[in-house]
Amino acid sequence: MPNSKWTDDSIEDLLKDFPAIKDNRSKEEVYNRLAHNEKVQKRPKKWLPLLVAALGFITVGILVATIISQNGIDTAQNPQESTEDSAATSEAEDQAQEEAAGFSETEDSEAEESGQFSSAQVDAPLRTAVYEDSIGDQTLMTIGLTENAYVVPVSFLIPRDQTESAFGGETPSSFDLYQEYAGDIDEELLGFDEYHPYIGRFEEITGGIRHLLPQDHQYDLASASMGVYFNTLTETFTDVEQIEVANEDGSAAEFSEIGPVEPVVAMEENVAYYSFESSTGDVYLAPGYDMPFTAASEAIRALAESPNDFYGATIPQNIEVRVSETADLVQVQFEDGLDLSSLDPLEAVRMIESFALTADAFGKKVEVDGLHSETWNGFDFSQPLPIPAAPNLLEWPLQ
């Protein structure tokens, strides 16, 4: 310690001046006092609750492992019972799936029958077209509908009591039916463009009808619009000999691309009937307008391939047909044989009806050979196919 005035001698003299410290207690007294002092309280051990919880989890784990092991032993000791339980469970699941699938198929079938092709009775053969023997006490109405500049002929069977009430008991013509009912058909609901009724007005003339067009009509806007106009006319007024197209004053109409319009006359089209899918997903048979063939056999062979993105083939892939024809008959031979029940029923019906409609477009009937059975779904293939009175039967929308 710097500048300190203490010396060893002075410290020694200071210590000598301290009084002497004496303890007069005996050894027994000191021992007894130490023995009776209170014990110091210990701090609690915080890890003890954690240890108890861990031991609890370990115990539960051991119990679960024991139970699982015991079940495994029981299953091994009773394999037959385990297999039967598993099979019963699997069978119940399969049955539930089958019932669900069956219900779905039934529901889909009923949904399809409630709209397109729904007028057939439950026990009647499946058809997409109208036949003379199916008209009965009803009136056949045809009309040409359109979508994407393609024309699809469709047909309705109107209850006779409605037409008798509307026409005083007289048999209406296609012109009469159009004038009365065309405005009531919901084309968009059916998956087509809103096109009918035609703008302008119609009048009956000797040998047919005349369509009087206003100046702002757009039926001649382009070649596609003219094609739709002429094709819908012929598909709608099927029993009219000719249709004149005129201006409002009665003078002959002139279209921008063709000049004066010649009378429209229904004639044999010499076309093939392809499949056509509308915007609602319904499939129809539609004539391939502006794609004529020189022979019926050539047209039917063409049904094996799709000519464009809108017309589809009606003969399924990988099915080979040989087609020949005579003056009045077309023969279609399935070379490798065909079981129609192996196809979707509607696809099979459309294929058969496309044969009949295509042959009829050439004024001929068609005969089909090479099938596994001579009869199927009401068709007798030992005879030429019946010719439909009109394609694409739809549910009549009026009540």
C-alpha cells in the first residue's frame, strides 16, 4: 500500500492490545446446541412432475403395444374368421359401388329420355328418328335448326288434339305447322342458335309458298348465311314443291353473291348423314350439305371417317365395312362380323339410321349383313332397313 505508515512492529503492538477471547461452555453444552438446531428446508425438485408424466406416457405405450400384439395373435389364430370378415366388408363395398353405378346409369338414361328421344315408350325399341308406324295419333312437324352455320333437321310429334284444336280438325301442312308453332320452340334450350321464326312474312301461292323479305334482312350476308337460309327452308317445308324468295313488293329478291334468287326446290341431296354434337352435348344425325357424292355406296363408306371438326363418323373405329349397290339397293357388309350389343345402344342405332338416311338421300334402300344376329332392338336385318319419316325426334315442348 503506497505511503502507508504501518509497520510490522506497530501492527504487532495493536494486536496485543485486543482482549483475549474465552469460551467457558463445556464440550457437552456446545454439542447439544448444535444437535438441536433446526434443519434447513430443502428446495423443491422441479423435474419431478416431468418425470411422472414421462413415466405415464411410457406406461400407456406399453399397454397399447400389448393390445395390438394380442389382436395380431388372435387374427393369426383365427385366419378363416378374419378372411370372412374382410370378404364381407369387400362384398358390401362392391355392392354399394354397383348400386351407385346402376343408379347413375339409370339416372343418366332417364335424363336423356326426358329430353332428346324421350317420346318412345319404355318397352318400345330405341330410335332417334321418326318412323311411319310410330306416328300414330300425332302430327309430324319438321324444322331445320342451326348452330355454327350448320343445319340440323329435327322433328316433333305433336299430339293430335292440339293440331285439331288449332286447325279446326283439318290436316295441317308443314307451312301451317310452322306458322302456328315455330315461335314457341326454344332453340337455345335445345342447344342451337336462335334463328326462327324467319324475318319477313310468308304467303301461299300456286305450287308452293313465297317468302317476302324486308330490305334489312341478312340472309345474304355471306355464303354461310345463305347456305343456312336455303337449307333450313328445305328441311322445314318438306312437303312444299317450291319456295319463292321475293322482296316485300313481290319482285324477285336478289342476293349479293348470287344475284336473283331462283325458287328453292326440295330434291334428293346425294349426301351422307354424319353425327353432329350440339352445344348441349346432344348428338344428332345431320346431312353433309355441300359435300355431295356421286354414289350411295361412296357416301356410306364415307361414314367411317369425320370430314371436319363438326361432322363425326357414325361407323365406330376399327370396324371394316364393304359396301356395294344396285339400282335400288345398297348392301353394307361387316367383314369381320359385328355384335351390335357390344356397342353403345344409341351409337349403334345412329349408325344403322345413318345408313338408311344416306341411302334414302340417293332414293335407295339399304341392307345390312355380317351381324351376329338377324334381329336387334326391333330391327330385322333379313329385310332392308326401314326408311325414317324424319330424323332426330325431339320431345314436343308445348303442353
